[in-house]
Amino acid sequence: MATERKAPNVPINPRGIPHAPFITNVEEHVGGPDVEVESSLRQFQEAIAKYRYMENNLTQRRKGLEEKIPDIKKTLAMVEFLKERRDGKQKADEDEDEDDLEDDLDSDAPKKSLTTTFELNDTLYAHAELEDTDTVYLWLGANTMLSYTHDSAIELLSGKLKSAQQALSNAIEDLEFLREQVTVMEVNTARVYNWDVKRRKERREMEELSKKS
């Protein structure tokens, strides 16, 4: 019955990506001076392929986040603008009640509906009038829209923006880490290959000497 070999403890980065070990002693790594290196080289190529696969996925994730973050920022800025406008109107109404200056304040307070444009398609926009309310509607994906108060929407969008920015920072950091690991594995491959070439050359020279003697 074959005994199960336990995998060595491999250091990982904060997102669980394993470090590529640097081979300092090639002969010890391959298992001895007479062991063929094809198995080691194949393992290196498999590791490089895995790192490349993770790199491609992270590149796509980074691209998606870089497109998503500006949209979140624009939505957050709009909700904050609507909240500031709503709060300003409420303050004006309170001042009107206290000072009993309805006529003057009616002309200054922004009581009219807000007229704006919104994007229907890449190059198609439409006019819209926004009601004077403390509620906004946010798309949450999968054809789902929910209503939020201004404060709840700001809290939600701020959290999403913070998470997206952190995810982007992690993706950039992991991409750099992956490139370093690929470089290490490529160096390992070159070291083992060159060691094997040197060993074969030495073997041929010894064989020629033995024939001459």
C-alpha cells in the first residue's frame, strides 16, 4: 500500500496565492546527480501555467473594477447632491416658519422639481424631472432596483466604493506578486535546464576519456 506524501507547508500571500520556491541546490531538488530532470521541468511548467491562469483572471477582475468604481463614484456624488439640495430646502422652510417671510423665501427656495438628463444608451439621453423627495432608487444588478433614503443610499454606496477600491488594490498587488512568482519559476527552469546540460556534457567528456584510456 502506497504511503500518502504530505505536501510541504508553502508560504502564501494574504489572498492565499502560494510563493514559488527558489531552487538553490538543483541536484538536491531533482533528487540526486543521476536523476533525470524532465519531471522537475514539467512541474515548473505546470506551476507557471497556474500562475498565468490566475494572472489572466485577476487582469479581467482589475479591468472590471476600474470600470465599476467611476460609476459608483458618480452615483454617490449624485445622491449626495440630492441630499444637500433636500436639506437646503428643508432649512429654508424652517427659516420661513420662524421669520414669517413666506413671500421672500418662496422666491429663493429651490421648490421646483429638478430637471436633468439621464443616459438611456451609449449616445442616447433623455430629459427627466426629479421629484422633491428624500428617496432614491438604486440598481443592484440582476434587474433589481430598490428604494433607499438618502442617508441609507450614501451609506450603501460608500461601503461599495470602499470595498471596490480595496478589491482593486488587492488585485493590483496580487498581479505584481504573480509576475514575481512567474519570474522565479522561469529562473528555476533555466537553472535546472542549464545544470542538466552541464551534467550531460561532463558525462560525455568522461565517456570519451574512458574510451581513450
